[in-house]
Amino acid sequence: MDLDTQIDPSPLITRKFSSRLSSIGGDDHDYNNEQSSITLTDFQRTDAHIISENSSSSIWRERILHPCTSMKIYFADLSSFFSWRFLSWLAIQNFAMYGGVSALVMSVSLPLFKEMGIDASKQQLYSTMTLSPFALKPFIGVFSDLFPIKGYHKRYLALISILIGLIGCSTLIALYHNRNAKEAALDPDTAYRLSDLLVICFFCMNVTAANLDILGEGKYSEIMRKHPESGSSVITFKFACSLLGSIVTNSYVGPLTDGGHFHIIFCIALGLLLTPFYPTLRGWLPEKRRRKSDPGMTKICCGCLFDQGSFQKKRTPFVVIALSGLAVPLLSAVTTFASLGIGIGVSMIVLLILATVTYAVFPRVVFRIIVAIMLIKISHIKLGGVLGYYYTADAQCLPDGPHFSYTYYITVAGIVGSIVNLIAVMLYQTYLSSCRFRPALMCTILAGAIAPIMDIILIKRWNHVLGISDKVFFILGSAIFEHFVNIVVALPMMVIFGKLAPPNMESAVFSYAVGIATFCFMMSQLWGSAIIKWSSMKTVGTDCNFDELPAIIGVCQILLPIIVGIPATLLIPNRLQTEPLIDWTKERWYEEQEKDENITESLTRVLEEESAEQEEGQCTEEVANEHLFT
């Protein structure tokens, strides 16, 4: 790839110095009534960009030889667009919720359900159900945009979400006992009933993580739209915080799981759920308070307002986005607790409906981007459930298997993978954050298709021919290479989500795109679960059979992404990641309707003023006539 034509190492220099200084505070500073101040760091950052404008090769040499200087410039640039309170809230939320509670739920589900005798296909369905709150993001985004509680769009909705997670985790602690799990494993019906209840508790805990995630994403997508030159800086910051949280989480989940101390894990989760309560209550998530007297705002009840003006202007998109968020959890419930086949059929119908509605409601460029996201996500079918069962199978189930303990599989490999992900985030920010979207996605999808070859080699036991042990090869393959590829694939996709939102609908449209991506991820989970179930593989008990797994991996995770995912990237505009992805002024989406409404309001106001003046003149004339008559 030609770096001179594909990468712009100094995308921020085209702005005038005065405009750079005017953006230092950012709108989120104004929401907190903080005064913007220009510090020496701001001048140093500006000087650094001016230097980079003069020589593109010097900035690359500086980044390679002086990573500390590059990180200093990165944090200085990040703080110029986002206030320290918001960055602190974002760090706490991603560390404790996304990297803490959500990672904990996903890590503990494998040993927990496996201990209860649940097979890999059902366990993957349970994982789909526990992740479904992240598909609720469109509904939550619309609700937060239209229904401010006590004047705030995000604050009290976040506090309610934290309360839901606390209730779910408390119920989990009350329900689960190690003795109950062992007794349930002896009776399949009892095991499934208890598992269903545990999944509901996990669902409530992920509601907290997902809702806080979309509320923070809506805020930084708003700032990214106003300042597209911020690039992917806040995305890499978010990922870094969540990866640090996952490192800490993985460090204790594995050993506690091997010891059967699930109760301690759930108590830690309860403490993590309390972490963002105080920063959220104190308003570290910046937003402007809305009042009943604001234009278009009406009061409903109990301090809840309704932004009727915004809803009337863009009623159709709001309704479509909200309904798309409700469809996924209902689909997950049907698939998990009823029939897998019906769930897959319904999911394909829902996917077609979402594509059709996107075409009818949004501009064509948005439709093409959404279709690209759908194809990229669906083309990589998930097989995490069966792989986890294979790697942790005991000698009775799989005599010639790797026989990894949970301490090794979750903790050691998880920590190594998280560290690799953290390094990948830093490398992406340093070398690929200024790359155009298409080549970035093509390269990462191709690398993602190569990564599963490591699993095939280990399952086929070819690593023994090379003289490499299972644990060493797993660390080199899955824990390092695959984790590196997964995070690099996710980063440009998150930047696309952040730059997709139009004015005044940041949370709603951002959550719509993320919700569709989550829906497609869940579809790939469902299809993976169906393939596991309908194959001849046996994943629990004795005499397990994983003979078909290498062929399934080859088709689902290598061929499909190359055949479907790479061509789909051509639907995405080939813009730099530091440029606006969509020119909403040029698209004129809903602009004519808003103009007509503004003209109507102006004419109405003028007519009312003229009528008032005529009434006032008539009253004056009547008083004068009465005076003359007297």
C-alpha cells in the first residue's frame, strides 16, 4: 500500500489557528459550565501539527522512534475535544462495565453452563440472549433523545439502568449455589430451568453495561460530528479502557472458576455495577438541561418531558429506529426458549425488513453503509461456544484434546489477549487512524480470515508435528494473533458508527447502526449454534466428537469473510477516518420539511404580531373616540 496516497499523517492542519483554539473547550465543556482555557499543552500540540504539515516523513519517523511523544500528542489532542470529566466517566464506564461486568458474564458462562451439563449449541444460544441488551441500543437511543427525565436526556436513564443491573446481580447471588448447580446437572430439566433464570439475571446485568455504553457513545458521536478532525482518538481511548478492565477481570475469573467459587465472582460483579453510580449522579456525562419552556418540549408526568418538536420533525426515523431495537431481544427470547429453527427463519425476515426500511427512510449513502455492515458481520459465523468446549474438554470427553484448565483458558490466555489488544489499539491509532476506510477494512477482514487457520492446526494436532505444545501454540495463535486481528477489525467499524450520525439525532442513528451490527452478530451466533446442533458433533459427556469442526471453521470463518465481507467494503465511502463520512448538508435529509416548518412558524408569528398590532390600534382608536365624545 502506498502510504503517500493512502495515509494523510497530518489531517488537522487545514484548520486555521484561531479555529483550533476556539474548539479547545468543546461543547461538552459548555454543558458543565466549565470555562475553556488555553494552556501550554495546546500550543505544543498545535506546533506539533504544524511541524507534521511541513514533512509527512518526519511524523512517521517521530512516531516510530518516539512513541512516548506520540502518546503525549495523542492525549493533548484528545483533551482538546473532550472534557476531563467526560473522559473520566468514559474510562470508568468502559473499565467497570464493558471490560468488567460484560466481560465477566461472557467469561463465566462457559464453565458455569458446562458444569450444569448444557451442551455447546445451547450455551451459545444463552450467550446470544445475554448479549441481546446491546441490540436494545436503538430503542434506548431514541428514548434518551426524546424523553429527558428531570431535564436530562442521559443522567437518570443511566441511573435507572444501574439499578436494573444491581437487581439482576442480587437475584443471581440469591439463586445460585454450587450445590444447586451440581444437583441440577443430574437432571436435564432442572438444569435448563435454572439456566434460564441465570440467563435472565445475566441479561439484566448487561442492560447496565449496554445502556451506559450507548449513552456515552451518543455523546462522543455528537462531538465527533462537530469536530470530525478528532478522528478515532476517542474510539481508541474507549477500547483501551475496556481492555484494561478485561485484563483485571480475566485475572481472577479463571482461578475462581477452577475452584468453583462462582459466588465470589458474582459479588465482585455487584461491586462493579456500583462503580459508575456517583460519577453519573454528579453529571460527569455532560449534557445541557432541558426545560418545559424550551421550544417543542412538553411535560408528561413525574418530571419526564417529551421533545415533541424533534419527534414531529423526524417521526418516521425515530419510530423505525425504536422498533428495530425491540425486535432483537424478542427474537433472542424466541430462539433461546422456543425453537432455534423458527428463530433463524424470523431473523432472516427481520434482516430484510431492516434493509428495506433503511432504504426507504435514510439517504442512499446510509443505506449502502448499513448493507455493508450487515454483510461484513454476517459473513463471519461465530463458533466460540464449540471452540471453548473443545479446548476445555477433559480426558473422558476428549482423550487426545488440549485439556486446558479455566485458569489457563480464561486467565492466562485472556490476559495475554487483552494486552495484545491494547497494543493493537496503540498501533492502530499510530499507523492506521489516518488511513482510508476501504483499505483499512479490506486488510483487517483478510487478516481476520487468516486467523482461524491457527485453530484448525491445533484441532488437527499438526502443532505436534512441528514440535510445539498445545499451550504455546494456543498463546501464539488464538491469544495473540486472533485477538490482535479482532480488535483491529472492530476499530474502523466503530469509527464508522461514530461518523454516521446526523445532526440532532446522534444517539438514535448511532444506536441504530450499532443495533443492526449487534443484530447481525447475533444472527451469526444463531447460525453457528444451528450448525453445531445439526452437525454430528458431541460436546458434552463422554466420547465427544469434534471431527467436523475443522471443515466448519474453514467454510464459516475463512471462505465466507473473503467471498462476502471484502467486496462489501466497496459500499462504504472511501474517506479518510479524519474526514466526515457523510455530508449531511449535501444530503439535505429532512431539510425541506424543516424549512417548510420554519417558514410556517415564521409566517404564523408574523400574522400573530400583525393581529396584535391591529388590536392594539383598534383599542387606541376606541379610547380616543370615547375621549372626544366625553
